[in-house]
Amino acid sequence: MGDKEQSSILYMSTFPPRECGIATFTKDLANAMDNKFSHVIKSKIVAMNNDIANIYNYPEDVIHQIADADIQEYIDAAKKINGMDNVKLINIQHEFGIFGGEYGSYLIAFLEIINKPVIITFHSVLPEPDDKLKRVVQTLAKKSKCTIVMSKIAANILRKEYGITADIQVVPHGIPTVLFNSSIKEKTKMGYKKRIVLSSFGMMNPGKGYEQVIDALPKVIKKFPHILYIIVGETHPVVRKKEGEQYRNFLEKKVKELGLEKNVKFYNKYIPLKEIVQYLQATDIYICSNNNPHQVVSGTLAYAVGSGRAVISTPFLHAQELVTPDRGILAGFNSPKSFADAIIKIISSPKLKNSMEKNAYANTRHMTWDNVALAYMSVFKKHINISKKDGVKIPKIKLNHLINLTDDFGLVQFTNNTIPAMSSGYTLDDNARAMIVCCMHYTIFKNKSTLSLIKTYMNFIKHAQQGDGKIYNFAGYNKTVNLKHWSDDPYGRALWSLGFLINTKEIPPGLKEEAEQIFSKASPLINSIKSPRAVAFIILGLYFYNKSKPSPENIKKIKGLADYLVMLYQTYSSSEWQWFEEYLTYSNSKLPEALFYAYLATKNKEYLEIAKSSLDFLSSVTFENGMFAPVGHDGWYFKNGQKAHFDQQPVDTASMVQTLLLANKITKEKHYLKDAITAFQWFLGKNFLNTMVYDESTGGCHDGIGRYSINLNQGAESTLSYLLARLYLHDHKSKSLPMFL
């Protein structure tokens, strides 16, 4: 391979079309890595074949093959890879059964010769090792830069029982990103609407323990006769080669003896991910009956919990860690009674089942493949210098979830997970921000459907405006505007959005005229507004309005409002606290941002100086250890007090991105652009939880991060916040920002 070829990470593993769980894992990991990092480094594969006789029709990313039983092929492969300048690192996906020699010891021959950094991922860590096993594992770890395992239990075994002191990182088994839904929708599609579906899936072998579940069913069926237990997966090729279908025949015979033909079905197929997800989403309870108490990772169990299914499992090591009492029940080994009791308990209590499902889903978001890819890259970057451009790709701009939340009246406020909560009604805040998002989107893509959305949000604002010019914030699902509660901030955001639309060249004149009418009718109220953030939003609206409709009167209004912010700053600021109030709450950066815009409109350098000093102070509070950490909404940050770190909200992150990009544009100071990129990465996993907040699968954004997990809901404010930040990045990129971070 030549020097001009793209840098690569080489994964050494089984790989599809070989039917093997490790092969599927490696394909999913490689795809996730390429999805985020292929602009700087590409995934390539060294495929492990099961002896010399077996060949496979591999994809082009498989650049070399090794017959597991031929030690010379390990040596030859290492020599060849040493000559590949573009290969920067080898990640070995290790399972004892896929490498030749006792305990896979032929792999050591490869490691003796390879001169590139190696990171090994152990899919199995066996406790109580004999001397030979211990020596093999110790050697593998010693010759690797780092060892990755998928559970804390596995890391503890390596340290305590194998005496490994080198770097061990815990990165969970990856899971697909799926929507959180009840089973009824998918069950109906499959024709099982009236059944209670239990399922198990994976390559079939005697260690699966399915007979324990089948023996448990007669007791369950007495109470719940509509039970259907689906066992998905073909017999493992290695087992089939040695034993044929002996285990499957044993299970089928047991089903007949117990008279369970209507209650147990076998799906004898190696199924792709799409089908796995379909069966899991049709499942009411997932059953994991593995007989091996020492199993430290189970991909099937991870997939089930990650799909938000209540789980019953034997207490093997990984299950002890993953199936906590709030997510499922641990049954006993070789104990059909414990399986029967657990099944009956969960089915008998819909409230318990629902709670388990929600907890399982919520606590596994860090395990989605995009987050696992981020974790792997974090480990890789410690050992190789990939590129200065080693950030993740910026996701494409998608309005899917925004459209999902919008009906013919406006944008629905809240969601239950991703489903619009229609009873939550509509807010001016959200519809105003949505109009800005769609104006920016229309400018870029000229999509007529986006123009239709703009009209919808404009109509909502018009509907919310009353005869006195006030624009009220809330309308219920019945479309009735609540006139009892007036709020300054939504009014300010409305003027911001109207001014923004009026100044957007691509918007048709008719819409601009409507916006100008609403803006003019609302303007007399400007002088009565005292909320600092509402004042800031109004300054933004006036700035954009004045660019389209310049007048001394507009400049006078901007100066009056900016002077009010200056007065607040002079009242409350000190050398230690350079701010406009005695506390930091939400959307803080909009205050300095407003003064930046006031400077652009008036060229008053005092506005610029205070904008910079207040933004720099805010940055000193919100950037920690190389990442953005906005002020938490559970307690805020009061002068002379302690900053609350949770819950962190997308609206604060988006505001900071916008303000920093504007500061960079005005001052040309590069650190503002660098900080804007860092802040935006909060959405993409560079945060306290190391978890994606933006959901690429839906185009929505989670409602923030707490101390231990993200908020599963993807409401309007959060989704709009992400989109605003993303669109402002797009607007900035043509001059100075690449399409990766």
C-alpha cells in the first residue's frame, strides 16, 4: 500500500459473511467508526477463517485473511501489515475460539512480529484460569498497548486473577439505536397482537439453556395461556459441524412432550440486525438462559436491554452487571421454577413491566454504537497521532423530528420519548425559534416544504398576538391561547424571529409583509420590557429588522436597550464577577451576544468591550477540562455560591455556540471559534456523560443530561436548540470551519 492511501485502523476478527457473533460485532463497530471518523481514518479488516478449507466472499474492506489453524499465516500477516504505512493501529477482537493453538496461543506469534500499536478487546475473560491460560492472556495483554473489556467485572478479573497491571479500559458492548416503543405495534405486524411474546435469540448451542425456559412454561401457561415463546437463531456452525442438530432436536422433542406446540416457535435462521430489532420490538419479556456462570459479555442481552425490554436472565457475570432489579429479574441456573415465577411476576404487573422497560432503555443510551465509536476513538487517540482533523463528522442537517412535532397549527411543546405529547400544547417560544431554524434551512436548501413550515409557525405567532400587540406564550391543544399569563422572554423571542425572517432575502415578500405587520403591532411594548434576556432577544430582532428596514428610530431603540444592559453590568459586575446579574441561569450567553449585535448596529465600542468581558467570564465558568459544561438548571449559579452542574440543557449549549461564532466573526480572535466547536461537541458526546445528546436516527435532540443519564425525551426546545447551533455552524463553515469537529 502506498503512502497516499488513507490512514487505517485494522480490525483483526471474524467478519461477515462468516456467521459468528464476533463477526457481527466487528462489522457494527467498523461501520460506527466509519460513520464518524472516515474523513480521517478508515476501517479495514484482517478476517479470521475457520481452518484452511473454509473461504468466504468478503467485502473489499477485508484486506487479508488468516486460516486460524496455520501459525505461519499469522507470521506472514504480521510481516505484510508491517509494510503497510497507512495502517496506524491494529484492534484485535479476541475470542478464544477464533484463534488457533491452545487457548488461541497462535495469536502470540502475530504479536511477536507486528511493529504497530495493538489494542486487544477481550470478548471472554475466564475466571479461575489454569497456568497455561493465565500465561497466554498475560502475554496478549503485555504485547498490547491497551486492553478493552466490556464490563467492570471482566476488568476486575483481569487485574485480580491474571495480575494484569497494564491499561484496561471498559467500553460497553455496542447496541443499535432503536426507538423506545411498546411491543404492540410490532406484534400486530407479525400477527401476534393477542399473544404475550417471550423471546430469545442468538446462535443456538447447548449452553443456551433454552430447555430451562421450556420446562417453565407449563406453569406459566396455566395463568397466561396466550404465551408465545420465540427462539430465534440457527445452530452455531461449529456445533452443527460436530453435533448436527442434536440440541435443536432435543428442544423440539421436549416441546412436543409438554404439549407446547402452540406456545413455542423456532425461527431457524441467522438473522440480520433489522430482523433482530423487529423481534425485540415485538417482545414483551426477553429471556437469557445462558448456562455459563462465567460469561462476561453477552451481545444478545445488551441488545435486549438496549431495546427497552424487560429481561429475565440467569445470573452470569455480565447479567449481574446489566440486569439490575429495576430493569429485570435474575433467575437461577437450572431452575425452571425461578423462570416461571419471574415471568408470572412481570406479566402480572403491567406497571412493573413498564418501569423495567423505561429503566432498561434509559440506562443504556451510552451503549449505542455511535457512543461506543466515540469511546473506541478516545482509546485509539492515546496511542496514535491520527490527524489534526481527528474530530467526528458533523451530522447532516435533518428536519425529520421537527416535522414530526409539527401539525397544521404549530409546533407541539413536549414529547414522550420521541412521540409528540399533544396534550402539552404549543408555545410561542418554540414556534418563534422554529421559524428562525426554517428561515436558515430555506436559505440553504430552498425546499418548498420548509417554506410551508415557516407559514405554519408564522400563523401560530399571529394567532397568539392579541389586539393590544401582546404575543402570549401558551396555547392548549384546543388552540385556545392562555391570556392569564404574560411572559417577557417569549415576546422577545418572537420579535427576534420576526426580525430574522424580515431580513432573510430568500423569503417571499408576502410572508415578510405579514411578519412586519406583527412586528410593528408588537413594537410599542418594547420600552416596558425589563427582563435582561427578553431585552437581549429584542435587540437581536431589532438588529435584523434594521438591516432590512434601516432607520434612526431602530438605532435609537437598540441603543436604549443596550444601555439598559450596560447599566445592569455596571451595577452587578466586579473584577471577580463580570456579569449583568447576581446569578447565571439559562441562555446566559444571549446577554453578551445582544451587545455584540448592538456594537455592529451602532459601532459603540463600550458595547463591544462589555460583550467580550462578559462572554470571557461566562466561558471561564462553563468550560471545564476541555469540554463545555453549561450551568445546571437544578440550582443555577449564584454569586459567591457553587455552580450547579446538572441538569445541563441544550438551549444553553446552542446559545453559547451562536454567541461564540458571532464573537469570532466580529473580533477575528481564533479562540472564540475553537470554543464554539468545543461547545457544539457537547451535542456529539463531548460532555460529562460521554454520550451523544443529538439523536442521528431521529434528527431530534434529547432534553439534556443529568448526573447519571440523558433525558430520553426529545422535545421541541431541545431539538430546535441543536438545529440552531448546527445551522449557525453551517453558516460559519464556508470561511473558516470544516465539516468535522
